[in-house]
Amino acid sequence: MKASFKLAGVLGMLACSAAWAADVDKAAAESLIKQSGCGKCHSVSAKKVGPSYKDTAARLKGKPDAADELYKHLTTNPTVKVDGADEKHPSLKSTNEADVKNVVNYILAQ
């Protein structure tokens, strides 16, 4: 009985991951990232004011809700700490779900 619940949990996590699994259009993701001004605080591999995409991907690795968490962060203007002060994190300059998911997948692929 317990094994059935564990299996159901694992299958549920895989289903959530599969919903996000997609090929990344690297050029489109990089274009939206540039258009949104993300490079001011982030880069692929070096820490700037904010974490690098590689650090973000490593922090979220293995979390079943990683894509959803990052999607929410990129679309809801959360408050973040910048040099010890609270600041609103800008959203991506697109409300197109496919565009945002592409950027999420791009970051998580780092």
C-alpha cells in the first residue's frame, strides 16, 4: 500500500516535469532576456547583483516545482533584496506564456 502511494507521488512529479519539458529556443530566450534588461543584474555564469542563471538552476535542481517557482518569480514582481534593501524584481517584458516558459527552461538548462 505504501509503495503504491510512493509510486503515485513519483509519477505525479514526473507528470509536472513533463509539462515543462521542452526544447529551448535559445535565441528567443536570450532575446527576451536582453529586451527585459535581465543582464543588468544577472548573467549565465557570473554573479552580478543577482545570482547567475547557473546558480539559479543549481539551487532549483531536483525540486519538483522548480519551473513553476521560477515562472512565478519572473512574472509577479516579487520583492527581492538588493544590497540589503527591498526592491521589486521586474517581470519579463512578455506576458506570452510560451515565451516565459521558454526563458524558464533556458535558465533551468544552465
